[in-house]
Amino acid sequence: MAMTAFLTRLRRGRASGTGGWSALAVVFAALIVAPIAAVVWLAAHPTENIWPHLLATTLPRYLENSAVLAAGVGALTACVGAGAAWIVAMYRFPGHRWLEWALLFPLAIPAYVTAYALVDFLDYSGPLQGLLRDMFGWQSAQDYWFPQVRSRWAAVVVLAASFYPYAYLMARNAFREQSGASYEVARALGAGPLALFWRVGLPLARPAIVAGAAIAMMETVADFGVVDYFGVQTLTTGIFTTWLEAGNAGGAAQIALVILGVVFALFAIEALGRRRSRYYQSARQSRPVTPIHLKGWAGGLAFALCFVPFAIGFVLPVAVIGAHALANPEGWIGAGLLLAAWHSLLTGGVASLVCVAMALVMVYGMRLSGQGLPRLVIPLTALGYAAPGAVLAVGILIPLAAFDNWQADTIWALTGHDPGLVLTGTGVAIILAYVVRFFAVAQASTDAAFGRVPPSLPMAARSLGRGLGQILREVYLPLMRGSVGSALLLVFVECVKELPATLLLRPFNYETLATRVHEKASLENLGDAAPAALLVMAVGLAAVVVLARANLSRR
């Protein structure tokens, strides 16, 4: 129905020029969805059907590990994020104002960097076990017990330390939007601090907490760097093994289809949580919650409880990686680092520009098309962000390589000249994956920015004879300059941090900062990996600052 209405509107809008913008918006949306559709098609039409082999051998193990990791990270993220959000929202204690924003800092650290730092700190040759041996006179690992660091539980801790800010941010906003009268009534009825949390605060904030935990679980299913370093075989590592080691692209597509099913289920849970959370936004009009001031040991305990996740997710990786960078200053002047930084700047910069430009055109065209089509198409463009990078790599590289070989053969037959791999032999495939993967980030920012422009301004411009392109350029863009800049930065940061898609799609001898960190750390060479890791973290901090300012402006 929505598509039929759009086609009717397209025919009617040719005279006014709106039809062209709307059609272009649909084309861009189709380009974003195409790689996911390609994965489904490749999985349904593999060259060699290995479903029976996967089901009999590796797939149950991949599913079990992925499920355990996702469940563990989801539960730990919900507990840590909601607990820290409750303390920050309901109490005031020494260091509260600083810690409120510092709890977001782990978002700046890629999970695989935190994994490298944790292993370096806790391993047998690390400083912690070395200190224990010196203190108690132990001679070897046989003299004492220490938990295995490279294990599934450690992967859960690392991923939860990296992703808990999703639940923290959503839960903090939910707690602050609640009515203070509800808590006063509960206190008058004899409820203590724990009862207030369990019986009043938690039920009202549950949809937001579930949404944050679902996002963390999606990121866990998509992760490759952490599980690969810890030796945990998941669905994502199965794509790499089946494709790169077994040489079976169809089997990789089939595993990717399983990942898509898991991620879309989590995506639905997250969307349901956001939809249900709207019921509690009316509390903004009521009297806010009055925070309780804590002093002495109570204030110190509140600070310590919030500082622990910040220390694991941010202080530990920064300290460990920073120490290695200081101990190996020659790593900063290596040609490999400069080339990797240039590749990250090039691919991330081009991808962010293309992504935001496409988002501007698509959102503008969708707004011109009426109400029906945006509700149908815009949710589809968010699927790219929900799909893991390894899944998108399957949906991009195989069709792109086939097209590359076809055009090379055609040019050879017509001219006798072999142009080589024009698309897959360069960074084009990486840029395309970045655009598809992070288009939803740009689309959400630009859509919100369009909504803040008063409708009277473009209407006035149209009455003065301005065309649709001129209205976008002369009215919308000047008013949306800050939001567009933030979208560019957020997409660029995500591109710099992306690892699995880059590993699968990069040409030979093509390094970015993320792949350089992964390769050097996989060889236990944190000294050479540290400079690139610090650069990635510095870029990530910029995005966290933008996120913090955006939340501060909404308060």
C-alpha cells in the first residue's frame, strides 16, 4: 500500500520536482539493503550446501558460545548499567558530576583493545601475577591458582565493560524522567532505598534497560576481535574459518544468515523496549526526583561502585596501552603506522562524507514523499547497522568480486587490456561496507535535525521561487550545520574502530589502524600495537564528547 501510494505521488510530483527526490531516496535505501539481501540469496543458493555438515559439527558449538556470551554480556550490562545509572541519578556524592560523564568513556575504547590490555595485565607474565609471586614467594604457576585469562568468562567481562554504557545511558535518562512524587509516596509507605529501586525505579525503567542490554547483545554477537583473541569460537569466527580457511563462501553466507536471524531478534527486542519506554515520558512534566546527598563512607561506597566499571572499561586499557607506547617510542615513527593512519583517514573520511550526503538526500526525499513511505523504508535502512561487519562483508565482497571479474573480462575482450580488480583491489569495498554499516547513524542524526527546522521556513522559501535543491542548500543545511558535523564525526569514528569488515574486505598489504592493532596484538607485540590503539582511542573519545554534549543539551 505504501509503495502504491508513493508511485501515485511520484507521478503527481513530477511537475513540482518532488518525485525525483523521492525516487532518489528509494534508490539510496535499496543500495543500503542490497548487501543483506545478497547474504540471504547466497545462503539460499550456495555452490556447495554444507548445512548438514555445519549442523553435525561446528554450528552447535558456534551457537552455544554466541548464546552464552550474549546472555552473559546482556545480564552483566543490565546490572552494571542500571546500577550505576540509579546511583548517579538518585544520589549526590563527592565526584558525582565528573563520574556521571566518565561512565560513558568506555565507549571510546574498542572492545578488542580492552581485551589486549586485560590479558597483558592478568597473564602469567603480567604485573599482577608477578606482584603476587614476589609478595608470597611463589616460584611458578604450580604454586598457586589463578583463573584462566583467555577464556569465555573473560570475554564476557571485557565485552560487558565495553558495552555497559548503552544500558547506563538509557537507564539514567529513564530514571531522571520519572516523577519524584512516586518516590515520596513510596517513602511515606515505609520503602527503603532497596525497595525504592526494586518496586518503583526498576519497573518504570525496565524498557530502557532492556533496550540498552539488547544493543550490547547485538554488539556481542557481531564481535570478532575479542572472541578471536580469547579463542572462543562463535558464529562470527565461523564466517572467517569457513570462508578464509575452508574456502566455502556459500557456507560463510549460511552462517551469516544465522547471525542475521539472531541479530534481528535482538533488534526487535530493542525496538520494542524503545516503543514501550514512551509510556513513561510524561513524567518529564512532573516534579523531578530530588537526589539524596551522601557523605562519609556512604558517599565513598557510591563512588567506588561507579568507579569499578569505569576503571575496567577505560582506566585499565588506557594505562596498559599507554605504558607500552611510552616504553616503545620508536613505534610512533614507523612507516606502517603512518600508512595505516592514512588508510583509516581516507576510507573513514570518504565513507562518512558519502554516508551523510546519502542520508541527507534520502531523509529529504522521504519527507517530500509523504507519511507512508518513510514508515516503510527508513526502518529497513537501519538493518545495515544491526548486521555485523562480517555479515556485510559476505554480502558485499562476493557480488562485488563477481562484478569486478566480469568487467575485467569484458574490457580484456574488447581492448586486450587487463584493468585488474578495480573495486575489490582497492579500498572501495571497505568504504561501501562502512556506508552500509553506519548509514543508520547518519540517518538518525539528519532526520532529527530536519525535524527541528520550522516548516514555515522552507514554505516561505518555496513561495519566493526557490527550488527544492535550493531549499535544501540555502535553508536546511545552514540550520543543520552542527548536526551534520556531529553525524560526520560519529560515522568517521565508527569506521576507524570497525574491525571484522575491514579484515575481510581489505586488499593485500592494506592496513588500517584497527587491523594494525589486531595483527600486532595477535602476535603478542603490544609495543608496536600501542600507538595505533591510542590513536583509535583518541578518535573514539571525540565521539563520546559529542554524545555527552548532545545528552547535556537535551536536559
